[in-house]
Amino acid sequence: MSNLPARTGWDWLKGGVKLFRKQPAALTTLLFASILLAIGISAVPIVGPIVVVVLIPSFSMAFMQACLMIDNGDRVTPSVLLTGFRKPALAGLCKVGVIYLGVFLVLTLVALLVTPESLRQLPGNIKLDPKDKLPFTLSDVLTVFGLLILETVSLLTLCFAAPLTYWKRMGPGKATFYSFFAVVRSARVFGVLLLSWFGIFTVITFVVVNLFSAIALAQVVLMWLMFLFILFLQCAIYAGYRDIFGKPAEKEALPA
């Protein structure tokens, strides 16, 4: 793990967009297939949503493997969705998923402990009257914003755990350790990546909102943009893995 200049985050984003442009249809199909599969699993009462969280690394590996295939000049096929669901990879990735689940539970507990009254008010259907006081304070807004940042950073530190488990054959604990410190050591790089990604998304969103007079049409375009930028970020994370840990070789992957 080498030290990288902060501007590398911008290079990762450009590299991710470049990967996407090579096979946009395949990656988009993969995204929607993953979403549909996740929705189907989460529909199972009680255990469904928990299983989806545990399977996050398996879903993530589908995109990482697709990016590797594009990087190698190979054609991405629908079967890549099953990359992280085959044995023996599934067991190790599910163990990483349990770590994800633990992080989600801790973040949920923190959210419940930190001004629970404010958290209940903010997502509600708030009707503002100029004569009335705001139902929440600036402190409440900053608290929620802080929790969102904490959740984003916590999940970001796990972004390399799945590929390290799959490509480097690390145990879940070791993979999480290396992923965490790789992200921490490259904090400035990830900061530039996220700020660039969010900044471009915000500007395009502003343009779309002001360009389309029909609200329904604007909502459809914004939804599509959101999916598109999710793919950009996922491809950028692969570019980051390649820079930090090296481009994976086919022989490194766990056997299907």
C-alpha cells in the first residue's frame, strides 16, 4: 500500500467513468439485476433484510469482477452476477457481510442514542408556516448530517474487504484490517473522489431540475442519474483497488 497524492481520487473517478463507457449496457444490466435480486431477498419476512446486508460483499464482487473483465478487454456476461455467490467464495464473503451487519447495527444504535426525538421529526411530513417556528434546530440538522457522514465513512472503510477476500484469499478479519487501513492511509484521495463525485452529481441535478418543466420527467431523469453515478463510484473503487493493491490476476481469484 503506497502513499498516493490527493488528486489520485479524481483519476479514480475518471478511470471509473472510462471503464463504464466501454460496456455501459452490461454494467447497467448488472446493476438492475442486482437490485431486483436484492428486492426479492428482502421480501422474505424478518430475515430478508438481514440476509441482504450479509450479501453486500457478494453483490459488490459482481461489479468488481465485471470491472476487471472490462479492464482485461473481456466481455461482461450476466453470469458475472453469481461471482460472489459460488462456493467456496460465498462463505468468506458472507463472513465479511456479517461485519457489515455489525457496522449497520452499531450505526443504528448510535442513531437511536443521539437525539432520537430530532431524528423522528426530520424524515416526517413537515409542513412549514412562515409564522411557525421550525420543528427542528440547526443542531438537529448537523446531528443528522454527522450521522450520514459517519455511516458513509464506516462503510467506505470496508470497500476493499470483499475483493481482498476473493482475489487475495484473505480471511475476513485480515481483509477488513487491510481495507480499513488502506482507506485511512488514502483518506485525502477518497476525500477528493467523493467530493468530485458528489459535486458533479449536484451540478447535473441542478441543471436537470431547471431544464425539465415536467416534474415527473425530471424525477425519472434524476433516478436514472442516481443509478448512473452509483456505477461510476463502484467502477472508481475498482480503480482504487487496482492502484493500491495491484491489478488482480486471474489465478488470484477463488475457484468457481
